[in-house]
Amino acid sequence: MRMRVYAVVFKKNGKPRKGRGFSREELRRVALDYAKASRLRIPVDLRRKTLHEENVERLKEYLETVEKPKRTTE
């Protein structure tokens, strides 16, 4: 069972809430495209244009836990 990752969006009063998905720019910052994000079951909100550094950090941490290092043959 894989853990779920959610984007954080800030309401008008400044309080955070669970977002609909990560923006394209946030995915671009961690070198992910839409196809790979959907394969990893990362939610993407194509309507969002904002960039939150908290979400970029959250994605980086998630990708470190999900992606396994490739085995090297000796």
C-alpha cells in the first residue's frame, strides 16, 4: 500500500487546506511530467497556475520514498 500525497492550497484567510492536485509548474520543478505523475498516482490540477514551495518540497520527499534505486550489476 502506497501512501497518498496531497497538495496544499491556501484559502483567502491564509489557512491551508487540502488541494485538488499539484500544478504543472510544481511538477516541472521536481522534473515530473503529467504522464509519469499519473502513473505514480499523484493528483494533478491542470487549472492551477500557482506555485507553492511547500508543495514542491512535499513532492520531493514523496518521490524519494517512492522511487527505488536501480540495481547495478557487477
